[in-house]
Amino acid sequence: MFDYGVVPWEYRWGIRSWLFPMLLAAPMALGEALAPDGTLYRTLPALAMIAASLVVPWSGWRLGRGQSLAHAAIAALVGATWSEFVYFAPHSLSENASIACALPAAALLVGRRHRRDVFAAGLLLGVATLLRFQLAPALAVLAMFGCARDPARWRGLIAGGLVAAAIGSLVDLAHGAVPFAWLVENLRQNLLDGRAAQYGTSGPFGYVTWFEHVWGWWLLAIVPLVRIGMRRVPALGWAGIVNLLVHSLIAHKEYRFVEFSAVAFVLVAAIGSVDVAAWLGARLRASRAALALAAVGWLAASAAVATTPAMRDNWTRAADKLAITAMLRDDPALCGVALLTDLGEWGGYSDLHRRVPIGYFDRNDPLLRGTALATALRRESGGYNRIVATPADAARLPAGYRARACVGGTVCLFARAGGCRADPASPFAIQTVMVRIDRQMRENQRRGLRPLS
């Protein structure tokens, strides 16, 4: 997009489609054109993701409307206000984009739909698969429930899916790749070589534990409500279950991988809660009050989930380092920055938006083994006039660096006077270091050593 940056390992090894980056490139380019010196290039993609997230309440309404107006209203309310969905909404994640396609497809397949709806559902399911192919088993469940034994529906669905496949093929060809070679390579590296497992593994019940941490005690209410709601919308419930089971079999786990299941379960539970409210209202002869109680209960649950320790950590994650990144972005004297902090929580070029050298001094770098960090920093300091490090690292920094700002007591910006002597061949250039660490991880895996931590 901007002709500079860092290429992550997934794209270096050719195991991801370029479809999602291409979709994000359009709002980024528009933001840069409208405000070259601002941050609109980041704001517009976030707004695009937020707009895409609105399909959650829309899909909840459509799925619930097939039952009653009350089911639709509660499902839409929950889809619009559940704090977990609000948190994920602005994030540029392929999981979010895939959900934004999969949910409306599920809504379009409910009931007796026009052939155009079935075709559109097939197109959306196909694009959802391109964006996050790991969802394919769950999406197949939606297709089977939606088409059942109706050959006409299957033809429409497959036709839409073929259009999506053609789009994916064109994207691959545009990047000089064999169509869907990334998918084959992804399966080979992860299933045969255990590529993703290098970044940590957990047992088959890892996601159950995460749901417990994120939802807290509300999990005890949501589970039976899902069971009740599946009588109304079995397709979405079973799709969520299948997705959870498939990802539970994969050793490397991240909570965002099963966000589709979380969305499915919450929407199905919302629909189930209306049946519980109807049952309660009939016995108390207060149907409207019971429905209002259900709505208030979901709002209270959302607020409670927003304050669980897991979600509190999500709301504030990386805030300190991103604040430092903002300082660097606005620093006119910046000509190079060295990082001594965890790269996973650093804003990088996407937030820095400056074509300046970034050095990365990571403890897992095999080049630093046996070499004192202070020595390496001193040798390379001519290429950087700013360093991002923890307060404890201050004693190891080269002479002349002074703390300019510390945020949260966890990360500081150190600065020295003067300019930089850029060295394109520096062994600590961020891309070079990432490739070197990646190779070391692969070598450790080949030799049966534990992953780098």
C-alpha cells in the first residue's frame, strides 16, 4: 500500500490469501488521499469494520423475525450491545470479516427464500471461506441446514460459491500466485509441520476455559439458553458447536479463532431467552414485563462481561505502547527507533506511518545469544535516535539517551540528540530479525526443542 513496512510470516511463507489486505487497502488509500498528514488512513478501515459488524444485529433481527417480533427485537438488541462484539468490531481481523459474511448468509438461508437470496448466501459463504477457511466446516453446516434436500437451492448456493471462488482466483493471479496454492500450503504447514504450534499450544478444553474467563458466571445462563434457542434456529447453533469442536482439535489456540462460535451462541441464546420470558410471562400473567426483564437481563450481562478480568485486559491491552507510538509519529526529529519491547503489542509502521528504520532487539534472536544486549545497542546506536524500552532497561542503553516519557510504568521512550546514519544492511533491522527468529523457531521444531517464549 505505502511501499514500506513489515511482511509477517504468514505472507512470507505464502499461507494466506491477499483478499483481506486488498479489501483494507481501499479505505486506507482513501484516508491517505483525504488527510495525508493525519491518521484517517487508520480510521477509515476501522470504520469499515464497524460498519461490517452491524450485520450482527441485522442477522439477529432476520433470524428472530422468522419466529416472532419479540424474538427479532431481543436478538437485534443483544447483537448490537453485547460488549464482546463491541470490543471486536473495529479490529481489522479476518475473523471479523468472515463473520460479517457468514451471519447474513445464515439469515438469507432461513425459511422459503427467493433464488436470489440463496445465490447471495452462496456468494457470502464462499467469501467467508476465503477470508477464514478454518470456518469451512461450520459454514458447511449452515449450507446443509439451509438447502436440506432441495436441489434447486443447492444449485443456487453452489453458483454463488463458484463466483466467490473466481474472485479468490483472480486475487491470487493478481499477486502472481497459483489460485488457492496458499490454502494447500497452509494445510501442509499446519497439519503436517505444526507451523502454528510454534506459537504455543493448549489442550482440547482450552476454549471452554476462555469462555469461562470471558463470560464469567453468565456462562451458566448462556449454555441452557443456547439449548433452548436451538429449537428455533438449529443451523446457527450447530454451526457454532462445529466451529468450536474443530478449533478445539487444533493445538494452537487464540480466542478470536472461535469468535464466530461466540457470536452464534449469544444470538441463539438471545432467541432462547424470549421463549423463557414467554413461559415466565404466561405464568405471571405479565408477558410484557417478562420480555422487558429479558432485555434488561441481557444489558446487565453485557455490562458484567465487559468488566470481567479477561475483557478488562482486552480493553486496555497495548495502550501504553500505542501511546509511545503516537509520540514517535508526532516527533519531527525522529530518524530511527530501536525496540526492546514485545513486538506483539507494538503499533509498528501501521501506527508510526513514518518511513524510518526500526531496529528490533529481541531476547529470542539467535544473533543476540552470547552477545550482550548493551554491546549490540551501542554498536547499532548510530542508526537510531529513539529507543522504546522498559524502565529496567535504562541502565543498558548507550550513553546519551535520556528518558523523554514513561507510560503506565511499563514502557518508556528514550531519546538522544542528533541524527541517524541509516544502515540498510543492519542485522537488527526489524524484518531481518523477524526472518531470523522465524528460521530459528523452525529449526527448534525440527529438532524437537520447545518453542521460543
